Amino acid sequence: MASDGPTGRHDGMASTGTERDGARGAALDSLRGLALGDGFGRRWFSYAPEDAVAMIRAREAPTEEPWRRTDDTAMALCVVRVLLRARAVDPEAPAREFAAAYEADPGRGHGYGTHELLPRPASEPGAWETRARPLFDGRGSLGNGAAMRVAPLGAWFAGDPDRAAAEAAASAAVTHTHPEGVAGAVAVTEGRRAPPATCSARRPRPRPPDRSATGC
């Protein structure tokens, strides 16, 4: 039986095999997109800003291979593992996963707060509650790390916006306790649920050509 999620209710995704398969497939598709974007973006890190800008203006992309993922993909994988096992986020579960991923490759590109926080939960998963909040002079992290890893979670709970927001907040709190850090994760799940037509519907339609000027 699946455990209750942060909203205090039974996991609704466990109702049918079709729903479970749909959530799993959506999350994995999101993870693939996240990893590809991460790997593509990582290739720009070796360029000076002015060189990168010049290449972008010229519509040129880096040619270096292979594409290497950063900590964002590594931690998104952790979130997906938790969802595949429990279909909900109990913060201790991602704390264990994050710590294991950090131990396996601490040079993946983690930020300052991660280096301070994650070595401890490897041996004491509950330590995240006392270690995350004091970061950055007691304000907690307001960086983008929680937002960068959460898209697959938004895809998993795409049919339940309240649940998606609660699960995103729970996943963020392990490393980002500042309200802005949590809000970033919640915002990504909201964006993930928006249908593609939402963006295109706001885009101005092109004007028809002025045929009077061409005689056509």
C-alpha cells in the first residue's frame, strides 16, 4: 500500500495500472528532456561569456562531445527513483538519494550549499532538517537547484495541481528552505502542467503580406 504524501491523503496515482504507467512515462519523458537540456547547456561552460554570445548570435553550437550532465540531472534522477518506489515524496527518501549521488560524484557541479549539506545525510538521513535551514546565515538556500531537478515530479502529478505543489515543496525542503527556493520548485511544476497551446495562444499572429505593395 502506497504511503501518504505531504498532503496527508493516500497516493491517488495508485488507483489504476494505467494511471501509474502514464505518470511513470510522463516523468521519464520529462527526465530525458531535462538531461538533454542539461547536457547541451553544460557544453557552454567552457566558453567565455563574450564568445558564447557571439556563437549564439551566429547560430553556432558547441561541437564538443560527449555531452556531460551536471548535478541537476543527477538530482532529478534521485527524485524519479523516489517516485518510482513510493509514488510520493517523504523528504528522508530524497535526502538519502541526494547524499548517495553526491558521494558517488561530488565534483558534478554542486553548489556551495550542497557541499555543506549532503555529506551528512549519507549516514544520517534525518539530518537534513537541522542542516538545511542554517545555510546562508540562517536564511536557507534560495538558489535554483530545487527548481532545476523537479520537472519530472511535475509531470508525474500533472493531473493534480495541488498534489504537485505539495510534493514539489517537500522535495525542495531537503536542500532549499528559503521560501524563494521552494517557490521556484513549485513554479516549475505549474509550468510543466501548462498545455503547449497556452504559450502559442498568447503569441501574436503574423500579419498577412501587404499585397498592395508588391502588386501580387
